[in-house]
Amino acid sequence: MNATLEMSDAIPGISPDIYGPADFAEVAKIVHEAAGIVLPSGKSMLVYSRLAPLVRASGLVTFGKYIQHLRADRGELNRAVAALTTNHTFFYREAHHFEHLQAQLRPHLVRTLKDGGKVRVWSAGCSSGEETWSITMSLLGRDRHEGQQLARSDLRILATDLAPHAVEAGKAATYAAKDLKPVPEALRSAWVVERGDEAVIHDTARSIVRFRLLNLLGDWPIRGRFDCIFCRNVMIYFDNPTKERLVQRFCEALQPGGYLYIGHSERVTGPAMNMLNLVGPTIYQRSVA
């Protein structure tokens, strides 16, 4: 990571006594250590705009004092990382992943559930829930009666993010009705309740999803393996060693034959290449052997 700036580089419009290049470099270092996020030098103003409200709320006035506070207070560090995290997402983003899930994986998962088995799915870096609910609707299917039967079986979806505000938004499962338009109409009819300009995810779909706070670089208090993992447009913020370690951990958390879905601009590299086979656009399947 190269997040340093020359000390002579001024940040326009900001007093160097409040925030300067050395402060940015220190924030970049802390965030990389805590969450693997790389902040190049061009992000200096973004860091200022995202963290300035937290600095003011802390009463510490300067970024230098706030940075000392970050190092001493894990809760404040988590808030700072969450503030610097981009939570841009939308329903049915990169639709080919959900189409693959429905056509290739869902039939197998439905048979497993109807035979009394269990199915586990992970939406990692779930942001405000649009991806998670797109997965959920795709798995439950177009037939609400069948979907309700599946929801009563051993089907669970884990949704995790390190940003508390994103996790709370996902739990609320309430969105502007227009935001659901990318979802196929049959799935919307089955699993979305529209109330004027507002749309709420159906209780049946909500019953099988668990939203949790989780830093992907930390410990994973997770038992068992997943039939598929979605982690899309998260690793673009990491350096290569961090990406490779994370994908390796995902591999180890997948069932043999399970699928990993990543973002359209992301690629698998490193040791995990020996365990994963590319089976579609940014869709990988763990080897059975």
C-alpha cells in the first residue's frame, strides 16, 4: 500500500493544524490494518469528508487527537471504518449471478432440503441488504407456496457486513418500491409487499435470514460450511495479499462443489486457484476432490 504523501503537500481549504497529509497517512495505515481497505493518496478529501463528522462528534477538534482516540477505542475504530466503507449496491446487481443460482444451483439445493438436508448460504459484505434479499428471493423461487415450504426446512442465509448502519438497513428490509424494479416481476410478486412508494420484504423471506456484524479480516465465529458464498465488489478495496488470503478462507468455508460469486471486476489469484474452477463470469466452483 502506498498511502503516504509528501509533508509539503497542502490539502486545499483545510488548516494543516486540523487535518494534513500525515493524518491521512495514519488513517490509511489504521484502516488497512483493521479492515484490509487500501486508501490511495487521491482519497485524502474523501477521508476528511467521511471522518470530519466523527471528529466533531468526539469533541477532539483535530484529526491528530482523533487518531489517538481511534487507536485506543475499538468501538470508535469500527465507526470510522464503517464511515469509510462504500455501501453502494442495488437489487439484482450483476443479474447473471442470480440467474446461475436459480438455474444451476437451486434445483440441487431444493432436493437437499426436501430430502431433509440443510442448506447454508452466505452474503458476505452484504451492505444494506439488496444483494441478500435478491439471493433469498432467487432461492425461494417464483411459487410462494413452494417457497414457504422451503423456508420451513433447514434453510438459512447469513448476511454480514462491518458497517452497523448497513446491517440495520438490511434487517429493516424496507426500501423504495422503485428500487425493486430490477427484480423479475414473478419474484417481486411472491416476496415483496408494496405499500405505496415503499416496499417491504415478505415475512417468510425474512424468517430465514440472519444479519450479523462481521469484519472479514477478523475471526469468523461460523460453524459448518456453505453451499454458496456471495462476496461481490468487496475485494476491490483490498491489496492482493489480503484478497488471496480471504479467497482461500472462503474456499475452506465452502462445501465441496459449492459456489463462490465475486464482483465483475474481481478475479481469483493465489493458492485458491488450486481449489476453484471458473464455471461462469466471476462464478467459481470448489473442486469436489
